[in-house]
Amino acid sequence: MNPSTLINKICFLVLFAGLSSFLNAKEQPNIVILMADDIGVGDIGFYHKERTGKEPLVPTPNIDELIANGMRFSDAHSPASLCAPTRYSMMTGNYPYRNTNSPWGVWSPLTNDGIDDDSTTLSRIAKKAGYNTAFFGKWGLGGVWNGAPENYSKTEGGAQKFDFDYSIELPQGIQNKPYVYYENGAWMKLKSDSKLVHIPFAQTEYDEDNRKRNRDGIGDSNWNPSLAGPILANKAVEYIKKQNHNPFFIYYCSQAVHVPHSPSETLDGVKIKGSTLGNHGDMIAELDAQVGMMIKALKKTGKYENTLFVFTSDNGGLNHNRALTQAGHDSSNGLAGKKASIYEGGHRVPFVAVWPGKIVKNSESQVPIIGQDMFATLSTLLKIPLDDNKILDSANLLPIFQEQSTEPLHKYLMHRSQDVKGPFHAIREGNFKLIMIADSKKNLKGLKAIELYDLKDNVQEKKNKNLINEPGQSERIQRMQKTYLDLLNNGGTTLF
């Protein structure tokens, strides 16, 4: 064979391989993961009506429509009871304690995220499969700068580090400095006269009792937290409209409903501010409007029928507004605890998946799952193999989505909480949940089992049904505590 023929054949094979990959990618569904901030199960109108038999105080028609058109999970959990550790898990497929750099969460954009540059991440799975990838919203994972930046007009890491083709990110959401939007790593000025200045406390729109938490700091001179929802939702709609070739992956981390509760006046023609009994409820309404805008954009562009859309939350709800709670609204939906708690209300969250023609409408799964399961689900769906020695806590949900499988996926569920009375640790095996307390966040010294609940009989974790002192449970308690310590110290998988 002469050299020119050989070269032509090689070029053809390379071109064919590239074309084959492109065609396979074209056949794949678009994927949208929308993770709300501080939304509990009871914040969703569907679940309020299911629990109380009454119409919701905060209607969520768009999220309710997701439930009607897809599968809801009644035993779904966030990877942690707080946002920062959850965001690590969603990106890596592993529980937060596996981040040796910061096992309780990376709380500053100036701190290393603890994720190696060559690690497989949620976004890199999609990217490797030929997807166009986009991130919108609160980053909250650290690593935006490793150390104080000399110039806040651009980022060094964040979403750009993880191969997102497009990103508009708030390093710490609306809750902390820098109060700046970064579009593809560059400062997106809110107005033409915007400057980077020190934002005074009053401009953050926090309640006065947050002044002592050092919330003032660097930001866009035109900062206004009520703009966040409209900016993020409109940018996402704009992105969806532009996608005409490769399938796309969107990871949308809403600012709603984290404090400060600063609802927009309207969104997509819907009245938001003043539409409920308080600003907390208004922010839930704003989140619902964001969901509606994205679904509408998918339908208008003909992409909805070929999109897997997942809605969930980074942790439990707030029960923040007194008028709402007095009127019967319960973010925790009757469960004990709320955001930051070791109890179910701290980490049992809404999880809804819609995929027309693939997921049965108005279906329900009672299989216990974790938000980070979307990691292995994407890997399987997009045929990107994972290293089972590195991805230890993420299970593939496709058998549940497509076949309504009832087979359990997680041998153990792991929970942590660092609220003021903690730190608390918990492990769940089957229906049994063991709660422990340690002397310090820094180590497991003095770890002591304090509560044991059978969630099948007592999902509300009522104290009068605490089995910790039951003689017949002593062996189970010892075994579960030993398992918890073994998993943390030896790094084994939590999956079957």
C-alpha cells in the first residue's frame, strides 16, 4: 500500500470515528439538573396538599406539573444537611467526608475545592460524551480563587475549571461576598456604570441580625439580590434557545430560597413579591417560576420531549416565616428538624425526574436515593465508564426511571450535621437510622450513639420511640456504629 493511500485510510477512520461519536451524541437526551437552595419537601404544593388535604399556602404549579409528568421519590436525600458539602458530592459522586481537604464542606471561594484537576466530575462526564455543558447559579464549592485574588474582575477556577462550556456563577450565591456575577469567568457588570466596590451591609438586604456575620464586602456597585432569579432564569432560557446541534447538559443551582429573602417584583409575567404571606413564601414562588421558564423554553424549542429534567434540593427547608408556619405551612412536611439538622427534615428532600416516554407519568418510587446518584446515572446513560475504586457512593437510577425497579441501591446512607448542639453523625441501614454525637468536628473522638429509629415505623423520629436503650437493639447499635467508623476510616463503598 502506498503512503498516500494509507494516510487517506487513516484520515477516513478518524473522520468516521468522530462522525460516529457525533451521531451517538445527537441521539442522547438533553439533561437538566435543577438544584434548589433550601427547599424542603413541604415547600412543594403537591406535598402540602397530600399532608394536610388543603390547598397550599404557597402554590407551586410548575413543580407540581413536574410531579404529574414524572417520577417522585419519597425517600430521597441530599448528600448533606447543608449546601457546601452537598455541592461537592453532586460534582464528584462521593459523600462530603471523602473530601480530605474539607470533609465538612468548602465554605469560601478562596479555599481549594479539594477536587483533583484530573478527577471525573458530573460536568466532565457530559463533556466527554459530546455534550455542550452549562452551569447557572450558586457555585458554593470553593476553588474560585486559591487565596485572596488581586483582581476580582475574573475567576481562576470555579465552573471554568470543570469544563463547563458556558457558565454564569455567583461564587457564594446571594448570601456572601463577592457579590459579583461571573460569565465564563469574567465579571458581568450589572450596569454600564458598575464598579467593584465594598458593598455595605444594608445593600445585601440581609435581616439586621445577620450584621454580626460579616456579610458586607466586595461586589458590583449595582448589586441587588432581587435580580438574581430573573438573571439566572433568563440566561438559562437564552442558552436553551441557542442549542441546535449537540445535546446539552445544564446544572442549574438556583439562588432560591436562601436568605436574604429578596424576591423579584415579577418573573415571566407572574407576580412574585407580595404573592404569599411573607418573603420566604415569595421566594418559593420565584423558584417555581424559574422552573416554569425553563420547561417553557424546552417546549417552545422542541427539546422537551428529548430531555431528562431532574428537580431536587441541596438540603432540607427553612420553616423561616412565622406567618407561614402559623398558617400551617411546614417546609419539613411533618418531619423532625430542618436545614442543618441530622433528622430527616434536614436532608430528606424533593426529587422529581421527568423524561417523556421514558419515565412513567405521576409515578412514585420509595427506593432510598441520594442526590449524588445523578453522577452514576449520567455515567451509565452516556456510556462513560467510572472507576469503582474512586466513585464509591453514587448509584445508577436508570433501572428505577425506566423499569420502576424496587431493588435497593445503597447499603448504607450517611449523614452529618454541624448544628450548634453537634457535631452529629448518622448511618442508615435498611429502615434503621443510628444517630451519634462526637466531641469535635475535627475527629471522631468520643463518638457516642444517642438515638436509634426504625423509620418504617417512625419516620418522624419521635423521641418516645427512640430505641437506643432497648436491650434487643444493643447488637445492632454496636454493629452500625462500627460500620460507620470503618467506612470513614477505611474508605469502603456505601453501595451494594
